[in-house]
Amino acid sequence: MVATVKPFVVFIMIVSMLSLWIFLPTRFANSASAGYYLELPKVAEKNLYQLDTAWPNFPEYFSGQIFGVAVDPVADVVYVAQRGESVPKVLMFTEQGYFLQKWNTTTIEMPHGIFATNTAALSSVWVTDVGNGKYGHTVKQYTPSGKLLQILGTPGTPGSNLNPLQFDQPAEVFVSKKEEIYIVDGDGGLNNRLIKLANQGLGIAWMRGEKGAGPSQFYIPHSVTEDNVGRIWVADRGNKRLQAFDAASGEWLGSWSSCFKYDAPYSVRLTSDNKFFIVAQLNVNRIVFLSVPPIGDIGTCRIEDTIQLADDVKPHLVDVSQKTGAIYVAEIGARQAQKFVPTNRK
């Protein structure tokens, strides 16, 4: 005897399947992880960069959480800043991937940002330290081998004073070709400001910022860089935007937010040809490339290309080799740094 299915039962089954088809995407779109996947806008891929899978030669040297990376513009050295108990806070590699050495300093507690300079007078490495111990809340200058040269800020004492200078969880430091120092101070601490120092850090040229969402205000200023026409750009993480300032006067020039609807900018750097900004977006695990505006009105941001990384990689800060054009990405989640090379170079 063959069983038959009543028409009413079939009707109920069809309605149930349609209900699932209609409502399930809505539920997923409202969730944090699936929402990023479903809603991220499609960008025409130009494939400007590709992963160098051979760098570094010995990734086992990465032993902590990788927070920052810096490339010496002359000496072919990549510095990697990492956190963790009983781990060296800075590792040194060549651009070819060979391990050079680790710093044995005890004067770094919790590195956040790192930046390398190389001039005729001096090669040095700058580190922002967000630790709460006796060396924390400072910006420190080191020799390439890790010898401490100077400390900016008041070690171990967070604050907002300018005389004596104090920081509270300074996020990143950038040193221009004119040796002017820019510091974004406020990775979740008391301060939300951008400070320009002159004369090797001995004087304050100008300062902008307070907590807020208006022009020249910040909420967790996280990264800073200068473009090739004298504009300072700040990744205003908490407000999901980039802000631009005149390097000489500190005048506010505008902001970009339309490219950051789905995640905040965590880093900002320029490609070596000065055509694109490189912005890491930690929560959606991607790198975006934005067109650098010509001199004058900054206009609105435009995404030109993206690199989609694997889930939970969490790209934090980036830096660029001025010699090779390679991009280095510090990845907190993956506990590694990765190298991406321009596709138009050998």
C-alpha cells in the first residue's frame, strides 16, 4: 500500500520552506560576523599587491601578538613589535626574510606603534609604549640595535600636560622627511589628540584634538602619516573616518567617512608611489587602498582595491618599503607579520 500525502500537509511544508528562505538572511545580516560577509560592498579588484608567501624565512620567531611593523627606508631592515610575557619586544628581519636579531631591552612594556627613520645624521627606531609600568605612556627613540636614546613623555605617569609633556596610551608616531614628529595620543586613554613636535621632540609646534566627533576632534586616534603635498592624515578609529590637517599650520582640511561604513580605519600609510593610502580594517580582516587626492580640496574617499585576509587575522598597523614598494602588515589575531609585494614589480 502506497502512502499518500494530504494537500494541506504539502501546503504547510511549502509555506515553512518559504519562511526560512525569506527570514534567515535577515537574521544572518544582523549578526556581527556574517553581517560583514554579506554586506561588504564589492570592489573591482585591481590586484595591486600579492602575498609573498616566503617572507619571513623563519616565522617561528614570532612568539607574541604582533602589534606594529616598521621598515627602515634605507637599510633593508624590517622591525616587528610584539607583546607577551617573556618575549622580545622587537624583532629584526631583512626584506628578503632573513632573521637578524631580537632586542634585549627591558625598557619596553607594551609596544603599540613603531616607526623607523634613517637620515645622514642618525638611524633610529621610535616605539610608542602603552604599558602601565614605570616605562609606560611614552614615546621612545632607540638605535637600530635597541639602545635607548631618549624618552618623550613622563614614564609611568599618564596625563594630559604639555609641560612636562605627558601621554596616555600613545598609539603611533610618525617622523617626516623634515624630521618633524607627529604623535597620535589616545589609544583608549584620557587623551584624544594629534601633537606635532619640532626640534627633535624638544618643542610643541601645534596640537589638535579633544574627544568628540566634530572637525579636529577624535575618538581613539590610532595612526598618522603625511602625504606628498604636506597633509597629515589621522586614522580616527572611534569615529570611523580619516581626518586631514595642514602639516605646517595644523589647519583642519576635511575628513573621509564614506569608505568606513563597515569598519574603522586602524592604520594609514602611503604606497611608495604616493598614489594610494593603505588602510587596515581589523574587524573585517581586510586592507583597503584609497586614492590619494590631488593638492587642494580633499573631496571624498574612493576605494580602488582591497586585500581580503582570512578570518580572525586582525590586521592592526602597516608600513611600506620605500625601496621595494612592499607592504608589511602586523596581524594581532594571526600573531604574525605578512609581506605583500606590488604585482607590477619583479
